[in-house]
Amino acid sequence: MSKALITGASSGIGKEFAFLLAEKGYDLVLVARSEEKLREIARKIEETFNVSVKIFVKDLSFESAAFELFEELKNEDVDILVNNAGFGKYGDFLKFDAETYRQMINLNVLTLTLLTRLFAEKMKEKGGGKILNVSSTAAFQPLSRFAVYAATKAYVLSLSEALHCEFRKFGITVTTLCPGPTKTNFGETAETHGTKMFNPTGLADPKFVASEGLKGLFSGKPLIITGRQNKILAFFARILPLSIVLKISSYFVK
């Protein structure tokens, strides 16, 4: 049976990926820090769908985490890799200490890159596979008060679009999912209370976001931006002068 590995699978979009892929008949490997949440998700999935679920409790913000996870899974055939784990912090750059940014860059950039590299090699050996890297609409422009997070997501977008071209000859597709603000724990972790961007009435449903991401993944599309308004904003962010883009983005993160 085909197998999917999902990071950040204990809640939000990652949790929805798990249920949607289980519904499609995929065995699952779920990775996150919360053992209790992972066990509950695994129990519900195995009770509902005829699939097996393995869980790995791991903090992927450590430099060695990707290598450790790969070593534990080196005998597993992973057909789909979903790099979903990530976090951000909202506030002036100097508000947060250097350790916070180390963890953010390690998780959003380093671990995603290394897992992509390690599992892509195995996919190449067996003649194909699918990789879904979760970025954000923050990737399309610099964001004041979200500077490091937006920069990490711009990296994910750039890397994934390049690999989409590189990996085609190996039968591997790489899809980037760029959701806008979504009804998950991200806003609470990022401390975005009171911002226009994270107005509760305008947050996307995580199941919708995950579903759109998987549609794009199985269609082999390089980029999925969820939501009509997000698509419009991303388009103009790429064609307007930077000075205008910065003014618009600063308005939305206030």
C-alpha cells in the first residue's frame, strides 16, 4: 500500500492532510511534537479507514531532526512527502530573541530542505514520488513585523519551484501550497491577535486548504494558492513596484 509522511500532523492543515490521505487509502507516518494529539489522530484514522498509522514524536526545529527521522524511516517506502511543519512570530524584528529565529529557520527552512533531499533520493531510486511543501502567501512579498517568517516562506517557494523543474526527469513532482491566513493554531503561536490579516471572520477552513493542496499535488501542479483574494494579491505582489507592495503588506499586518 502507498505511504505518506506528514510533518506538523497534530493539528490544523497537517491533521486535515492526514485524514484526507487516509481516505484515499494511504498508510501514514505522522510527525509532530505532541504525542497525545498524534495518538488520538492515529486512533481515529485507524478506526475509520483501512490504513495503518505510525507516529513519531519529534521536535523538527533541531538541526539533527531530519537525519534522525530519515534514519528511523530508511526502510520505509514513502510515496508522498508533505512538509507542513512550520511556525512564525508576529512583531518587530527585535521583539524576539535569536533562539526563536534559530528554531524558526531550522524548522521552516533547514528541516524542510533536508527531508526533501533525503526522501527525494529514495523516490528517484524507485522511479517517482510526490512532494508537497507548505509555504504561504507571505512568500510573495517582504512583510514588516513578520520579516523572518515571510523570508523563510519565500525560500520554500523558490526552492520548490526550482525542484519542480529539476525533478520531473525522475518522475517526482514538487508542489508548493501557499495558503493565506487559516483557522489553525498558527495565529496563537505567532501572537497575531488584533491584526487585520488574522481577523477571525476571514480565516480559511483548514480542510479546504488541505484539500486544495492535495488536488494540486495529484495533478502535478507546481503552485497552489488558496482563495481568490490571495491569488489576486500574490499576482500583484509580483508585478507592482516594491515600494507599493511594502505599503500594502504593512497595512494588512497592522
